[in-house]
Amino acid sequence: SLDQLRAAFPEATLVVVGPLVQVEAWAPQRRDVSATLAEVAAARGIAFVDTTGWVATSGLAPFLVDDRHFSPAGHDALTGIFVRALAGVGVAD
């Protein structure tokens, strides 16, 4: 659990990351999971990164090789977005 992680690694910065929404058909379930994770993180004072809209808003859709997986170039693009999101919640690289 998050509480066990915090106890085991008291010096670590914990961040909870929500699921990506690659396909709009899956969006409601993934948004529900993301909302639950955000609540759990907030209750424990842990940073949360909401990734649900990234594929749609960050131009990542062309990098999907199927309805779930990114190409290597997609992973590279996603890395930059993720690093900026981590900085946005106060986690430095």
C-alpha cells in the first residue's frame, strides 16, 4: 500500500500516476480509476498526476501502433510530457 511504501522509503517522493486514455471507448472506466487514485493520493498527501487526457491533448495519438501501445517515438514523446508533469507536482529530475 502507499502507507507501507512511505514507511519503507521515508526519504522518497511518492507520486501516484493515473491511467492514460488511449481509446475513447475506454475513457469512462479510466477516468473513474483516475478519480479514485486522485482521492487516495490526496487523502495521504501524495502528489497525483492525471494522465487521462494526454493522448488527446498532447498529440500522442499518431504514435499509437494499435489501440494500446506506443511506438518507440511515442514513448520518447511521452517521456517529455511525463517529466514536465512531474515537475508540475514538484518532483525534480
